[in-house]
Amino acid sequence: MNLSSKLYLGMLLSGFSISSVQSQAEEPTLPYDEIYAYCLDGTVSPVVEILKRKKELNSEEEEFKTHFLKRFGGEIDSTEIKDERMKELVSHFRDYWHKSLLNKGQQYERELMGKVIPHLMQNYPKARETKIGPDNIGTILSEYIHSEGLYTRDRVSKLDPYVDLVIWGAQKDSIYTVVLDGNEFDVKVVGLDDFVTKGWTEYATLGSHFSGGWTQDDGIYYVDDSYDIHSEEFKVSLIAHEARHFLDHQKYPDMSNAEMEYRGKLTELSMAKETMYNLISFFILNAVEKSEVAHSVANYKVIHKLSEAMFNEDFVTDIEKWKSKDIYAINRAAAELLNSGM
């Protein structure tokens, strides 16, 4: 999965890939890197405290602070949901995300199910024909959304650490030829548009970061307007990253999400050229050694292992030190880690 963001290169996420919301004309005083790192690791309470302490902000920062505190500083999120068909369902998920993000570590999934199951029973006749429980609710929820003329993932499920909900209204299919490990293969690539919701990461970051691409059994899915299809971000950080997941799912069906993301990120670094140092910077800023979020753990492991390989150090955070290394040398080191299975 690629994680898309509006802060990083104009790329998206999987893993969650990125683009900029704040103006470059005014010098920022908000620690956006720290703010988004907290959000993407599944917690917003520290961000609320940071924003409450900040007083002298430029106009765009003040707007961000106002919107963030409006969403997370009170008990109720009143953000409008425009699609009438999904309004109630999405509001249930937003309530769940709101509580979970403000109280990381507490479990609200049972409360979410207690709202979603009655919604399905009332609005989806097929749901009344079966007993709904944790094992099948994700599939039934997906079928319900499709019955309303919309799209979602093949099964609504967790995107560590929270149950995610991504809904879109339009999509188009293409076929891309990918080369990985010296092998060439074709994969279906589906561009998505007209979103109702892009999930909990979008909700946590006020739309700045979200899952920009992911893999399903039949191919790679991505948010269409987040990529220039001719760019390295698209070819490497989306297609190659997700193609690695596509192959690994087949070869290693029991591999953890964190290990999948680690291998996807190593694949990016084994191929990246113009985006290399931006990728490394993003991985450093969003690395957490122990976390429920697979991307955070994978970011840490990538930088840790590459630091050992390139510098014989535990975790190098100085981007200038990374820039002292030739890009092709980093490509080779990442490929060696990938091939070694470490």
C-alpha cells in the first residue's frame, strides 16, 4: 500500500507517495513533519496539544489550526459528507476514527459494528439473509457499497491500526508491463476517481495524506489525480512498490504487513533516482521502531538496515550524510537487502 500525501513531492502514499498544501511564500512555524508523523502513526492528541500552544501563525497555518481543532478539539466532528447514499455509513466510521485517533490504544471496533450492522440490516436486504459477525461483515459491507453503485476495496478491513473505509465513484483499467528481479510481467492497474472517503489517514490529516495505492488479487489500484503517470513517483513508488506486494502476496501469503511494506520500500530505493533523497527523508521523518502501523515500522527498518549497510551506524537521520552517498550505491545496497530477505 502506498501512502499519499500533499506534503511530499506531489506524490501520493501505500503505505500507504505525496503533494503540498501550505504556501511556500510564508515561512512556516508549525512543525508539519512532526504533526503528520503523529497522525500517520494513528494518534492526534499530541497534535492537538502542539496546536493549542502555537499562537503566532501565518494565515494558512492559522487556517490549518482552526480546522484541525474543529475536527479534533471537541466531542463531535460536524464535517459535511456530500454523498447522501453513504452519509450515515461514513459518519459511523468518522465517529469511530475520531475516538480512536484521540484515544490511541483503546478499542472502539465493537461500537462501530454495533452501528454498522443495524445500518446494513435496514438498507441492504441481502444482509438480513445471513448472520453478520466479525468474519463476514467486511465482505457484506463491500457488497452493500457496490449495490449502491459505488466502489470500495474487495473487503472492508483494517489498515493498521484502524478499520478503514475507502469509497469511490469511478474507475478505469489499464495494463502495465513491470520488470522486477529481472522478470517481466503484465499487471492490471486501476485508476480511481470521484471519492466519497479516502480512509482514516485522510481523515486524520485533513486530506493531506491518504492511501494512494494498494494491491488486490486482481491488480494494482491507485488514486488517479494524485500521480503524473510519466513520473518516477508513479513508475517506482506506485507501480514497482505495489507490484512487489503483488508478487510477495503470492510467494509469502503469511508475511506480515510491516514486512510487506519494508520490501516495497526497499524496491523503491533499489530503483529511485530523482526522488531518492526525498524518499529517504520521508522514511526518516515517519519512522517508528515499535508501532501498530505497518508503514511506520517499515520506515524504521528500511533506514536502520540501510544505515548499517551504508555507514555501519544504527540509524542515520542527517539527510546531507545520505546525499554524500552515490544514488547508484544506495540502489545496490537496497537491492542487496531485498535479495537477502533481511
